Amino acid sequence: MSTHLYLLRHAQTADTSKFHGSESDIGLSDWGHEQARRLAQRFAHTPIDAIFSSGMRRAVDTATPIANALGLELHQVPALHERSMGKLAGASREENRHIFNDAMIAWMAGDLNYSHPTGESYSAMRRRGVPALTEILERNDGRTVIVVAHGMLIRVLISSLVPEWPVSRLSDIKIDNCATNELTWQDGTLKPIRLFELPEDLVNPPDDKPFW
């Protein structure tokens, strides 16, 4: 048998100008709450057996309306939190973009232990995130589940578990707010059905450009 997975990034946060790693338990913007409501409508008639999220407020606040629409209990999995940004937590994204990009370049080149001082590396994210997700998938064999997590962690999960998307393609994994990845889990591998799907009515306004 296999597990059917919808892997989603949380909705827009209340401050899009800063890095929000695991240190920042920020909530959603007004638009983010509207995105979550629209996601709930989209999934309301989809056969879902269980729903999970990280323990961070932005993921919980995205997943809760979906869980309510489905009549399901939301299960929080703390290990699915966003990358720890260390000293960059709360810093300007625009002014520090190069530090973020340096890590992406190093990881794609194979240096998975690289990070800025006090930041979490790709390897560290993989060590906590992959076991947390695979445990969910193995425990729900033959079922359909939703997992709401975070942009960088989802990139790590996809590039670790989907053979067609290795870490060398990390910059091509575009995980906007509310992007949906539909996959199946079988024999230790995630097989994509559709990736990075984002309907037009869920796209962030132009002033919140995607950050890679």
C-alpha cells in the first residue's frame, strides 16, 4: 500500500520583510488568514484521513481552518518547525539575502553541513525533518494525510525524498505561501503527482515577492 500526501507551506506571515526561522513564532497576516480560509474551502470535500502541522503558530493557524472544515483533529509535530536562523532571526530579508543565498549555493554544491554561524544546516534540518515526516507516512499507510510545514524545511524534505528533485536542484523548488505538493509515499520514496501548485486566488500580492 501507499500513503497519499498533501504537503503544504503555511500562509503569509504578519511581517514579510524579515527572516522568520524557528526562533520567531509569528502569526499570519490578514491576507494569510484569508488564504487559510480559502485553503479550507479547497480541501473541504477532499477525502482526508488525518492532518498534521508543525507546532509553530503560522503553520497551526493555516492548518486549523482546514482541520475544522474536515472535522479532523489537528496533530502538531514539533520537529517539522522551520529552519533555525540563529542571529538572522528577525533580520531584514533584503539586507541579508546574500547570507541566505550563500547557504543555498553551498548545499547545491554538496556541502550539506554549511551554514552561517548559529544557523541550521541542511544536514541538521534533514536529520529532524525526514524522520518526522516518514513516521507520519508509515503510520498512515493506505490513508491520505495533509502536512502543513515551512518553506525551507519542505525544500529539504522534497530534495531528500523525491529522487527527481535532488539537492543540486534546490533553487528550483519554489515553495510560495500555500503552495501544495501532492505526492505518494511507497517503498521509502515520495513520488510526485503535482508539485508547487498555487492557484491564482492564493497568490500573495505583488509587494510580497517570493524569496529564494
